[in-house]
Amino acid sequence: MVATGDEHTPHTTRDGAGSTSELGAVIERCVRELRDTHSGCNITVIGAPGTGKTTLVCTVFEQLAATPGVGADDILVLTPNRDHATLLRDRLGPGRDGIRSAPAARSIHSFAFGLVSALSGAAEGRQSRFISGAEQDAFLADMLEGYESGLIPAPAWTEHLSAEVRATRGFRDQLREALNEVMARTLDPGEVFAAAAAHGRGEWEVLAVMMREYLELNSFPGFSGVDTASVLTEATSILIEQDTRGVRAGSHWDFSVPGRPASEQPGQPVPRFVLVDAAQDLPDGALSVLQCLVALGCRILLTASPDTTTQAFRGATGLLLRHAARQETTGGALAGPGGSLVLTLDPLDPACRGAGALAPLWHSFASAMSAEQAYGHLPIPDRTAEAVAQPGEPGASAPAEFTVFPSAAERTRGIARTLRRWHHDAGLDWSDCAVLCRTAGTATALRQELEHLGIPVAGSSMSLAADPATAPLLRLLDLDRDDDIAVEAVARELLTGVYGGVDALAVRGLERELAVLTGSADNALLTALRTYPAEQLPGELAMVHRLLSTADEVRGTDPHTALWQLWETSDAAGRWEPVAASQPTHPLNDRLDAVIRLMTLAERYSGRDAMPAHSFALKVLDQDFAQDSLARQHYGDMVVVDSPAGVAHLDFTAVIVADVNDGQWPNPKIRGSIFDTADLCDALDGRLPAGTPETDSATAHAARFAQRRRAVIRDEARLLLAALSRAQTHLLITALADGESSPSGFFTLLRPDPEDGADHADAVSTAAAADAEPAAELATQQLSIRSIAAHARHRFETAETAEDQQQWAQLLAALTRAYISEADTATWQRWYERSSQDPIRAADEIVTLSPSTMETFATCPLQWFLSRHAGDTAATQAQTTGTLIHELAEEFPDGDLLGMQQAFEEKFAQLEFDAEWEREREYDAIAGMVDNLSTYLRARRSEGTLVGVEASVSAVENDPEQGGPWQIRGRIDRIEQLVDGRGLYVIDFKTGKKPTPHKDLPEHPQLGTYQAALAHPSGTVELTDGSQVHGTPAGAELVFLRKQKPTTREQPALQTDDESPDGYSWAGRMVVETARQMRSAYFPATPSPDACRFCPVRSSCPAVMDSDNEEAHA
């Protein structure tokens, strides 16, 4: 039973202590309480994900709207964001009479901005300007540039806020986040100054100075506006003023200004009922807004899922929900006439999302991670198995699948394969599927990869500075034509991007053609653009020339005119629009939307600011966030690839949650570390004990750090649960185990232990078999429309009969009509022809052999050729780690542990990492390798005498009968003279995670080349002091350091082969044969699962038919 309470003594009641209710009964109770204007309660409805909270809001809205005396403007639905509000407006419909003065559903920020703008219009005769996140970021960038240049007096920077720190992207991100956190609490910089003085925090004083500067600049005419952080604070002040003027729910807003004539039209009506959906994602600043609405007499209904918060990084800490549920207050700040009522939805209702096998998985994870179980919204564990629908029943969800991929490339292909299986085999529409990543940035990268694999994808808009349709136009306007490097970069971007559509292979062919035209192979592309008119250049390059010329002409005009001229010059509309119109899921639809967003932004700036086009371009290029757009986003029949925050208001039949990796999900990094924002907010809220960093005890500091780390992990768990619970019937959770990444604790917690027995085996299936599929077999499943066109072209060109050729021609014609450019014979240009069939080395030209590359050549000659002659990949973090370890082995050959550790600390401090968690992970890994290296070197003292470290080894052969001329050039990590006098022993250190199998050591190419060089008559070892050593090879070994202890793999000493005519050992024959092959014109691809998995030039390999490559044949 529920105590109704006295209407003059507001209080909180619960519908039974921890009990839950069926959705229909909760809706009926909510409507009854809200209709009771004299003794009804304001209501908070708590529910696990998928229990029907949004349905409840919509149903309550419809029933209240049908109540006699309730008008169209009397009910307002508030949401955390615009997309959520748009979705609800579609569900709510136009209302009973179809006439409203404002939308039925609005985001909390839209509602607050409406109040601020209305007051500004009445008081100043103009509407306020909303400052988007992108504009705020650019504004702060201008401020920082002003500080560094001396145009603005700079704050007293603390020691750790050095110029190097201030120049980083992370500093500006944390500055913006800190300002938003503070301004959501107060708009008075004096309070921040006071907190800085009370606690001796110099970084807070810096923040206070910048906050004061930001607010002052933001109040100047032409700059004034309100941002996301301050709009709720300003709206609260307005609502308090409305209360003092006697404005009440059901009346009209009063924005009259003394001394100015009042408007003949009354203000918009004040809503009588405010329904809040997904209250867990409202920022803490929304609490004061809702409190003020309650003071005006508005009746409040909140719905929330406390374990699926996705906006914690934007200030949604759960304060609103705790107040609404009366866990932190005793004053009943959100109470109605009859007090407050907390209702809990039944998570075991068979109609809930995920009923079957998925919902119990969510509930188990939430029970393990949740700090909000006091609400009673999670099921009691022993009731779950009895009450939920079982897998296999009609409407029940299938067991979750778990897959650990060996590389990011395999991950993307595996996800694409799963999406195709769901679409083709299970009959799901593409739009029924979603792929969710922890961050929007990761989702953007994965979206592009899936798009290349032929998956129709949709997702959040990219920033105009990053979108491939808008970024080149902006760079054209910002271009310095005297900067050759910049001009060539923009030209290549236009050629290879969406405007030119020329791939890298075709660009090389074009450059060969231009070299003939210009008479020089050096900078042929740039020379041609500067020397010849557009009419004398090949088609795509002529377009680039025209765009460069147009940009020169319009750079000083207004932004809208300049961009329109560039767009007309590109002729992209004529090429893109037919494709977009015929294929709603084609990526060109997103590109056209981006151009429209850019044009709209440019038009706004052209009408508001006297800013030339080049200044506008520079301003937009500095914005790293997607610009706000009121344009409705149409997903169509496409797979949504986004972050949990981007789809928190949606659900899908099938969901893939990607990259639940250690250090990535969860990311344990404490946010706001530069300004210690958490401590500052506690200080402003009066929760931080008095004291300075010097007086603060280490115990207290450690306790606060541990508390915040736990809070971060809980936030990460909520984010993951939000992603998991978007699935209705199908769920796949993936992680990586590629040597750099491994599955996280979350993945382990979700994935049942196979040894737990049959119950777990029945509840969850593990898609591990896909991990073992050969790379070639995987590749054959990655067919896209582009690869089909490439295959059809190849079959057309190699058809043996006219009938076969005609059939393939018909397919190519059909694909051409479908705007598949690869099928159009007009794109089959001679740029794709083989440039030469001559050997890459003349018969008398010396071939240089490196021991480190001999293994690559033995594994795959094509990989060696492309890496050596077409460009290798940039240095990775693993290579940086290897360099550090090898430097320590050289500097401390005797294994001095103390010296090695000190040197390691100094060297490691100079390394750069993208995130702090990566630094922490790599620090632990390298520290362990340092210990292993010291242990190994000290143990070697009894095995042999050190000859040298980082010693050069060489050998030369000129006899053509022995593959000559060739030379071996290499560097040996460590070389010793064995104590028994048998000869020289080669030692090579490895920092990879996977030791070489024992079976591969007898004929290991790298070690064999070292020994072959020593055994050759010309073999020489040159030490670092310039002295030379000769000797017989006595064997070699690899030492793997990334294990609990040093792991060695030995190769025995070379033996001459008496049966061989030349007497060479196997290693000698390998060197001779490799030298001959490296001189040839033919380098075959030799695919294998291990070699292809981590191949850096896989995208250029004809043996691996990725969908973003044309089919190639040697």
C-alpha cells in the first residue's frame, strides 16, 4: 500500500519497498496522480533498460491531452537532446486540435534557450544567439592564441601548465570541459577565485581568469550569446523572476520590461504538465530548472534508467535523479501537492526488450556494477530464470555471441560478415542493425572501414573540417598559393577524394604521364598545375586546376559567395545528385548533406559578420566538432554506426558492440586531470575539505583518487550497459587480442566461463570459430559492389569466348547504369597499365641483403617489394618500444639493473602517447622487459665473452654463379665469443608478444643470414670503436623479453653441405637464391593466415580481395 500523505506536508513514498509494477498499472497511476490538482504527487518512474519508460511517457501524454480542460500547450515533454525530442514529436503527433504554439517535445537546452531568447527579444529587441560546441571550441582556440601572442594579458600559468601543454589538443578539450562544468554551477568567476585561494590551487585561478575573460568577450555586441553550459543557469534566473511576478502554470510567460511598451500578444503558455524522458541523461543543471517549474505549479513526471547514463561526461552525474527520489534531500524540492511518488517498473515483464537470453545478461552485468540498486529496479537473481522468456520461445532474444579478433582489420571484416549474415540469412533490414563503439571518434573510423567493405552505413555527422566533401573546399579558401607543399597536398586531396575519385595507383600513372608532358619527374603534378592551362590537362587534374583558379578569385569575397562558386566549378552536383537520388543509402547523400550544412553556416556568417571567405575557412577548419544542424537526419535502410550516447533514445533488432578492450572500454583515465575539475566542483559545492595540496595528506589524496577511479569505472559500465541494452534479439560483443590490445574485464565479466557448466553454455554462444578461419577464406566472403565490378571487368577482359564476354559486358553495363564507376569503361584508363616489365636490378647491379628483411622476403616477396619500393608504414608504438629496449641493451651490456631502470625512466618520459591509459599500460610492459633484459644479460656472463653490441656485419660476393654481385649489411644486437672457443655467437633481442615456434628456428632466415655473413670468406664484424673481428659462426638465438621471464630460441651453428656443389650450407643457398629473386621482375604474393593478418601492404595485394581494392592480377 502507498501512503498518500498530507498535501501540506510533501514527502516521498514508494509503491512498496523495492517492489515493481506492471507497465499498464504504472501508467494508470501516473495519469491519476497528475490529474489530481489538489493532492496528487509528482512522480519518478525508475526502470531497467527496455522496460517501457518512453512508451509510458507517450501514453501518459496522450491520456492527459484527452482530459477535458487540458489544452495543446499544457503538456511539455523534455528530453536530454534534440534527436530524442524529434523522435518523440513523431510519436506524440500534432495533438487533439493540432494547434500548438511550441513543439510538444523539446530538449532541456532548447526549452531553456527559448526562455533566454524570449527575454532577450523583449529587453533588447533581438534574439539571443546560441553558441554551439564547435563555435565555443573555436572561441577558446582564439583566446589561447591571444594569450600566446601577447594580444591578451595571460593568466599566471602554473608550472605544469607549460607552453608545451597549452599547445596540445587535450588542453583545449579539458579547458572547455572544465569551463562547462563550472558554468553549469555558477556564472560568477569570483566563486572560482575564492575556491582557488582557499585551497591553494593555482590552476583554478588560471581557470577563473579564463572564465572571466570568456564571459566578458561573450557579452560584447556582435559576440554575445549563450552556450550549452550557461543556458540552464540563465534560464533558472529567468524562472525565479517569473515566480516573483506571479506567473503560474497554465498562465502565460511575462517578459515585459519596465519603461518599454508591452507586446499586444501575450507570451507563450506556461505548461501545466512537464514529462521528462531519460532523466538520467539530463545535466545536473536541469535540477534547478525543474525546481523552478515546480515552484510555478507545474506537475512533473520523470522516467529514468539509472544504470544506462551516457552523458556523464557532460555533467549528468545523477544529481537530478537522486533529488527526485529523495535520496539526498529532505525538503521535497520536486514534490507535488501530495508529495513525491517513486514507482519501479518490472524488469521481468516478458514484453521488455531483450526478454529471453539478453535481458538476464544485462541484469547480471548491472547487478555486478551498479551503485543504484537501492531503487529496486533490477531483478532478484533467483527470480530471473523463472520469470523471463526462455531462448527459442516466440519473441525471445537469442543468446549473445562473443568474438575475440586477432587484429583490427579482421575485426572490421568480421563485423561486416556478421551484418551480412543478419541481413541476408536472418532477413533483417540494414536499419535494424547497429554497430556501437565507445566514442564517436572510434565509430567514425569504423564507419568508414565498413563503408569501404560495401556495408551501407549511417551515423553522426562529421565536423565540416573533417568531412571529405567540405574539408577540401575550406582548404582551397585558406590556401597560400606560394606554398608548394600545401598546393600539392590540396591537389592530391581533390584528386583522390570524393571530387576526383582517383585511387593511389591511378595517381602514380597520372604522374608518369605528367612527367612526359613536363619533361621532369620531380614534382610533375605541381609543375603541370603551375605551367599548363586546364584545357591541356587530363580530366580530373583539369578540374583541380579550375578549382585552384576559382579559389584565387573568390578568397576575398563573402563566405557564401565563395563556396557557391567553388561548388559550381567542381561540377559535383551534376555527378553526385543522380547517384544520391537513385541510391538513398549511398555515401554521397552524406556528402551532399555536409555541403548543405557548410553553405548554411556560410550564409549565416555572410549575413552577420563582415568576414572574408579565407577567414571563415580558417575559423571552420579549427573546429573539431560537428556543427549543429536543424536538418533532420534520415538513416534510411542503413546500418547505424555510432556511440551509445548517439543512440541512447533508439533500439535495434541486432546490435554489435565493438572493441571491449582493456584500457579502451573501460577507459580508466580520470577526466579533467589538468584542472582537477572534480576537486573544483566539490569545492564549489562545499564538499571538499579545507586545505592546500601541501597540507593535504597523502592518505586523503589517495582516497579521493581511488573514489574517482571507481566513479569512472561505473560511468564506463553504464555506457556499456546502454550499448548492450539497445539490442532486441541479437547481440554480438567483440574485443581484440592483437599483441597491443586484449579483452577487458568488462568483456570477461559478460562472457561466461566455458567451465561454468551447461547453464552458461546454453545461455550464451561463443563465436570463436571465426577467429580461426584462414585469411584467404575470409577474404572471399568480403564481396561488395565495387569488388563485383572489378571481378566482372577481369572476366570480361580474359573471356575465352564471345558469348562469355557478352555476358560479362551486360553485367558491366548494368552496374554502370547503377552509377558504379568501376564498371564504366571510361574509367579504365591506361594509368592502370603495368609501368615496366624489366627486372628492378640490372645483372651487374649490387643487391643489398639485410638480415632483418630476409625473413620478410622468405615469407612473401610481394610484401618485401611493396614495403621497400612503394613505401612502408609509419613507425608504430611497438617499434618505438623495441628501439628503447635495444638502446638499453647497448648502453648496459653487463645488465646493470639500477642503471637500466634510471635510463628507462628518462627515455620513457620522452615518449608520446594518445592517452594516459596507454602510457600506463606501456610503462608496465616495458618495465617488465627491462627486468627480463637485466636478468638475461647477467646470466650470459658465464656463457661467453662479450665481443660487441650493435656491431655491423657485412659480406660481399661478386661471382654471378653465386647470385652476385650482392652484399649483406646488417647490425647485430649482441655478439659473444663462446667460452669453449667454438666461435662467435649472435644474439638478437625481440620485444613482440609471440615467440617464434621452435620448429622454425633451424632455418630461421634472419639468424641464418647473420651466420652466413660470418661464414663467408669476406665476412666481417665491425665494432662501434671501428675495430674489426672475424670468426666462425657458433650459432645464434632470439631472446623474447615480453614474458614473465626471458624466453630464448636457439639456432645451431651452420654446417657445410657436402652434397652441394658449392659446399654452401642451407643459409648460404638461401642468400644466393634470394639475391637472384630480388633482381627479378616478378614478386609473387604468397598469402597465409599469419603473414596476411598483420601485413602492412595488404590493401595493395592482389591475392587478398578486400572490397576496397580492384581485382588485380600479376
